[in-house]
Amino acid sequence: MVKIEILGPGCVNCRRAEANAREAVAMTGVDARVVMVTDYRAILRYGVVRNPGLAIDGTLVSAGRVPSADDIAIWLTQDPAPGAGQPAARADESSSASTAPAGGTLSGRDPA
């Protein structure tokens, strides 16, 4: 059974994401359980800072927007990505730090 987690405080957008997830499950016929996660520590473990977030089998697939039922249906029927089932690593847990190149920024724009 696939586990779909809606990550957020239960706001209007979180409820819309939950409804879209349930619609996607009905559209695809995938055996899935939709769960609302409102615990902030659990949400932060996924690295979500803007809600709603949506995770499928422990892999964050969306954050900061309400995904459509069609988007969720596609995610449900895709092969799992490498590392599926693992929560997103927090910035302080990643094995390599991102640093700006000398004299520049990460975006490649001139800092001036």
C-alpha cells in the first residue's frame, strides 16, 4: 500500500492537497492511504518550510504549492526515484555543502 502524506498545519491549501490526493487515488486505482501530518517536527524532517508538502512513500514530491490531482496521479504511477522511501536530508545533514564559486554566487550572477 502506498502512503501519501500531506504535510502542513491543516490550512485550506493543505485540505485542498488532501482532496486532490484522494481524487488521484480514485483516478489511478492505486491502493493508497492518505494521511495528514500536522506535527511540525515531522514536517521539518522532510525539509518543508512552505506548505503544503506532499510525500509519497517517504519521498517529498511537492512543497509550497497545491499539486493538482493529475500531477499526483502521475507521481503515483511513476517508478520510484532513487532514494525513494527516505525523507529529504536536512541541510545540516547533507554530506556536501554548497558553496558559491570564488567571486560569484550560486546563481552564477555577478554579486554587484
